[in-house]
Amino acid sequence: KYISFITLPCAGKTSLSFKYSNLPYFIDIPLKLNVIVNNLKVIVTKLKHRSQSAGNFGYLIYKRTSETLSNEPNKIFVHTTTKPVKDNDFGHYLAGLIEGDGHFSKTPQIVIVFNFLDASLAYYIKGRVGFGNIYKVKHKKAVILVISKLAGIKKVLNLINGKIRSQIKIDQINNNILIHPYFKECDPFSSSTLGLDNHWISGFSDADSSFQIKLISRKDRDNKTEVRLNFQIDQKKIDLLLLMKNYFGGNIGYRKTQDTYYYGSTSFGSAKKVIEYFDNFQLLSSKHVNYLKWKKAYTIIQNTEHLNASGIEKILKIKNSLNRLNDNNAG
């Protein structure tokens, strides 16, 4: 157990530009849940009802997808995973989520970006915090949660204090938020020294990760198909990705054309560690569906079914369904 957010924050500098920080040019009118996306209206509304309590928060965004999972061979049985019900656990999750795709501005306000498929998650976070407004981002498949009331910001700071890991976010908090007179009695934030056996990675992954399956025909092996499973996270900075590499194993790459870094689990040993983690600390976004399918592909490989044509066909079907979800990104 962790002794968490008894004290509040302060100290540092920030220079990171945020892709949605110029808020007036991107936000549309506040969203009502039943008008986010017409073809998701009924499903998202149901999910909002589920999100009224943390213990009942639903992750199945697509009814069609969940039915596909249950009707396929080798049905996935969902483990009893740990959701962030207690404030300490939720604080770890929220810290990871903000570090993945959040921002502390000088307004002051907190802005968190969500894929439009995860509108229900935005409402869940708003409900847990008790503050904030949700907006649609113009010309993007995204919604944003904006917390601007000082009491709401203070509550978030209390939840995440001692759990923030990146210096950029620490500097944003100390220089953009804690300079406000309302927070004059708050202590400066400093980098977390806690381990990762908590919900932080779950929140960070819900912000910007993907579960990938690659099928490669190996000419040097009589055209046999090689299956590669990859858990990937993309970020502008490398520091948090190094935490992922140290925790799961894997590799970090750099895309020069996009000036971004990416972590990849790459090996089956790393995939096993990824599964062990998410079986204990559940994803709360639509990515949880992809995770279950990705895990199913891992099980097929572990059972050596991938060595025959029928097994490869099963994995190919899973791969194609993953792509349908991964294509709906916020960017």
C-alpha cells in the first residue's frame, strides 16, 4: 500500500507545446453524451450508465466486437482484474493517463484528450473527479475533458501527487498551476519514486498505446508464416518509454520524419509480462477489447496452433479485427 496524496504540489519549468492547448480554436460546443457520434449514440449512452460507479465501469465499446469475441472459437474468459476503485489506485491511473495525453495550462486548467470511441471514459473520469466539462474537438476523432475550476484542479493534484513521473508534467504543474494564489500553501511536485506495480501503466496505455499482430512470410523457412505480437506506445519524449522498457523488456525506436519515439514489446517474453500486468491492472478504454484479442492470439501461439494453417487463419482474423479498432485514432 502507498502513502499517497496527503500533501499538495510546487517548483520547476515548462516549455512543452500541447497539441490542444490553443483551446478556443479546437473545441466545439459542450457535448451531450447522446450526440457524440450518431452511430455510437445508443452504445455510448449505455456505457455512461455503467460508468456511474468505478466498480461497474464498462469497457466494451462495440457491442458487435464483444459478440464477436464470445462467438469465436477458444472463447476468451476475462480474468477478474483490478479496477482503480480506491482513490489511491485511481490516482495512479489518472497520473498515467495525464502523462500520456494531458496538459496543465497557465489558464489554469487541466486538459485530457480521449479518442472519440472513449467518450464514456471521459465521462467516467469527470464523474470520479466531480468537476470538468467535455468538448468535441473540431475535425478530430477526439473529445477533451477540461477541468478549470480551482477546486477541481486541487482535487486532481491531491489524487496524483507523488505519482507523476515525467519532468515535463512536473514543470507544468509547478510553473503553470501552483503559481496561482489559490495554491500558495501547496508544496512543489517532484518526480515519483514509486514502482510500477499499480494502475499507472494502465492509465498511460489508455492514453496512447496499441496492440499489434504482424504476420511475416519467411522465405528462408520454406515460406512459413512468422507471427509477431507487439504492444506499442508512442511519445514525443523518450523518458517514460524507458520506464516501459525497463519494466516489460522490449525496444525503443525513433521516427525521424515524425520526431517521435516508440516503445515496442517485440518478444514473446515481453508479451507475457504485458499480459501479466493487464490481467492485474485493467485498461478502462476501448483498448481493453483489443488487449483481449491480442491475448487470445498469444494463447493460440502458446498452444502451438500457429504452426498449422487453421491456427494462422484464426490469428489473421484477430489481426484484422484489431486493425478496425486501431484505425479509429484521435489524431
